[in-house]
Amino acid sequence: MRSFRSTALALAVLASACKGGPTPAPAATPPAPPAAEPVRLTLVGTNDFHGWVMPHRATLPDGQKVEEGGAALFASYVARLREDNPGGVLLVDGGDLFQGTLASNLVEGAIVVDVYNHLGYAAVAIGNHEFDYGPVGPEPVARRPDEDPLGALKARVGQARFPFLSANVRERDGRHPAWLGNDGTTVVTVKGVKVGLLGLTTLSTPQTTNPVNVASLKFESLADAATQAAKSLREQGAEVVVAIAHAGGKCTDLANPRDTSGCVRDDGEIYAVLEALPKGAVDAVVAGHTHQPMGHFFGDVPVIETTGLARSFGVVDLFVDPVSHRVLPERTRIQAAIPVCGAVDATLKTCDALKLKDAKDVRLVPATFLGQPVTPDASVQALVAPAEARVEEEQRRPVGVEIQARMPQVYEGESALGNLIADAMRETARSDAAVMNAGGIRADLPQGPLTFGKLYEVLPFDNTLAVLDLSADELRRFLSLAYGGRKGVFAVSGLEVTLGACPGPERFQGVTLPGGKPLKAKGTYRVAVPDFLLRGGDGVGPLTSTLPRERINLLQGQDLREVLTVYGRAHGNALKPPALGRVHQAKTAGPCADAKP
């Protein structure tokens, strides 16, 4: 009976439905959860800071004062980035933190580490100039058995709250230096993402710092070290790998980051590293050393670099897929060479004094970044203030010499400034000739009363005067190494040289005495040089390392700043530009073999 009633009820319901009655709604399907958004990581890169904790200051022809860069203003830019991506900013540096300013050199880089600690850097690469200070104290090289040639750098490593990284710097026995406290890599967590960082150091370090300071170290292949370090970081669970390399390149056009046709491949170590790395080994590169702008994709790998000196920085936004835990390369964004300005010209949008000095009607307006004004960070200003006060006192100190005409720094050609320094070296050493490396001269010499600060900017390295006794053949070999190493055009005094137009080992064509008089075949020549060259810097080591000790004289360690000052006082307390004509250019039959279209 119960079964019959159930069947009848079912038929009645069916009949009702056939007559157009309401149909029961199907069970609701719950909506799919929204897909998780990729995690945005903001990589901020600086390089070649060279001690510029203070801004670059200049006065324009119309009397307006402009400032560019400096730690306090850069801190404001970093703050804007952190507000834009809370917890997602990773701040790193491509090396050469210290050498170059009084503020840094007076304390062997300690003020730079204080600033970097305050700004929250995650890691820095070790640059060649990190080794310049030698032992702790005023001497640039160890002169006693109890002095450590790496003492000053070790002190900065101990002071830092971030690691100094270089996967390719090793002890002579192949081990990673114990004093670094790492294997050239580190892993940090940003927004829950494990990011591996690896450091690299240019192979030219023994030629671009004082070689005796790095005699206990060896510098291995950047590409091999990067490949091994990236593999190790992935094995440790790194979802993103970033290389911080004190090795760079140069790209003349930043307009299109996907167009690398304007990237100059000569003498750029980073290109070889990128070409050798397996696909997917690294997700981004912060480069340095060459002081040239880059903001380009090489394959899927973004590479950034700036001209250095705290004037600008680069940004790479990486997006990490929360499911695959890999970077989404199609979403990566680059902002290259962002200028650090507190005020800019309303039209040109720059605070670069070199660009503004010839502009008409400069009107400075407050700079903004990410839609907000940028002003110097008060806490960083307070941190830097004692160093700035000490520097200003030293900078204002007159040395008793008048510069009669401005002499610009010229790296790839003969210059009056280089000739002047070489003349001062030759006269002080009472030598037959003098040779000054182009890289030892770092700024223009302005017209007017010479102060210690201006002198220091021109000659910031603590190089001292040395004399080598060379045969004519040895002198030719020395000059061949000097001009053949792509280290600029060396200045000479008491000599005339002929160079080919194309950089490279065959650039040096010949040398004579002034007026074209040939060297004496069996003569011996006393040649004054900076001790940096005596110790094998800038590639001349194959010659200088073979000289017996009795043919080397260090002249009681007279530094080149003192040499130039004494020379000026001996010449009526005035320095005027010497005539050019010591470097002759040989004609070339065609374009250089490595020239780019």
C-alpha cells in the first residue's frame, strides 16, 4: 500500500510539471576561488658608489645651485619604492662602494657601510676597489709582516649587516675566503619568496687595484662561478636567483629594453657571463664596474647598470607565479638609470649640471617619484653630517697654488692635465721620463686657487712616486703593455709616443725622446711612475715583476698629491696647462677590427 501511494504521488508531480508548473532548482555550484596573483618583487640596484655619501653640488652660469645624488636623497627614493611595494623591495649593489671621496677615504669606507646598513641593503658584490685601502691605517699597502693587506676590507665586512659576495674570489688553495663568512652566495626571503643572491668580481682586479693587496687571492672564471653558484642556490630552494656582478657592459640606447643592438660588446665581461649561463640559471643581473648605463633584456634576463657615483639607480620588477614558484618573464619590467634629484629643470627634467650648464632659462622645480615629492632623508643627513663637516674643513684648506686655466680629465686621449702630472713626477724624481696611468686621474682640475679638496678629487688614490731603471727595450715593452691593455691613454713626460687608432695589444707603435730623437740602444732610462704601476697595475706586471730590486726606488713614499703641490710651489705658486703634442696618432688603413656598426 505504501509503495502504491509513493508511486501515485510521483506521477502527480510529473503531471504537474508537464502542465507548466515550477521545476525544482538544481543544487548550486560553488564559485571557483580567484586565481592567486603573482608576487611582485622590486629589485633596486646601485653600483660604483665610490664613497659618494654626499651629493654632487654645482653652480650654474646663472648662479642657481643644483645638487645630484647623495645618500640622503637616494634614501627618499628607496622609501617611495617601499611604500609602493611594502615588504617587496630588495636593495643590492654591484660593487666599488668605497674608493673615491674624502668622506669615505678618511675612514676607509666606514661611513659608506654605516649608510648601507641604515638603508637596508641585502647584499653587495665585491669590487676591485674594495681592496684599495690595504691594511687598517694610513698605509695603502702592508709594509710590515704584522700588517694584513686585506685588513681594511675585513674591517668593513665585520661592520656590515649585509654580506659581501663574490663566488669567483678564492684563496690560492681554491677555498672560499673564510673572512667573508660565505661561499659567494646568500638566500633571503622577500614576500615569502626565497631569493638567492650570488656575487661576482671582475677578473681585472689584480690590475685595477694595488696588486700586492690581492696577492693571496685568485680570481676564477665569472661564468663558471656564476653557473655553479646559481645551481647551488636552486638546490637550496631558491625560487628566484639574482646575480650581483662587479662586471658590466655598455648600452648606448635605453629607449627599448628589448633592443640590444646598441650594446657595445667590447671589453664588457657581463656579456660572456650571460652567454655562458644555462637558460633559467639567473632571473636578473645587477652589473657594475664599467660605469655605463644598461637596462636591457638578454633573452629573458634583465640587466641593469648605472654610471655610478650615487647619481642614479635601476629597478627591475619581477613577478613570481605562486603555483610554479618561477619568475614570469613576460611580466618583468625595467626602469633604467633613474636620476636621483631633489629639484629638476621644469623642461629638461634633470639635475645633471653638465646638461644644464648650456641650457637657457633653467627653472628648477621640486622633483617627484612615484607621484610623491622626494626630499633628503633627515636620519641619513644626520648620519653623514660628521663626515661632511670633516670633509668641508679639509676641502677648503688651500695648498698655496693657483691653477691658471681649467684642465679637464681625458681618459682616451692626450690631456694637459695628464701631461702636467707627468711633468711634476719627472721633475720631483729627477728622472729622464715619467708615465702616468689615465685611470689614476679622476676629475677635472678647475681654474682658480687650488684647495686640498679639489686636488683630492683629481688624485684620490694614495699612489706614491716610484722610479724604475729601464733599458730602451724594457721601456718599449713597458709602454706596449701600458697602451695595449685598454686602460686609456697614459700621459708621458720626457717622451713622445705613437699610437694606433685601434685599442688592443698592437696599439703602441713606437717611442722617441722629445723632438723625435731616438732612444739610445744601450742606454738606461730612469722612469718615474706611480707605485700602482710598479706593483703591476693596469697590466704592466709582466715587465715590472721581472725587475731586480736594485733597479726600483720608492723615493720615501711621496704621494702624487704632494708631488703636484710641491711642483706648483716651485713654479711660482702656479700651474698652467702644458702644451700637447706628446702622443701622436698613426694613420689607419681602415676601421678597427673590433669596431661595431
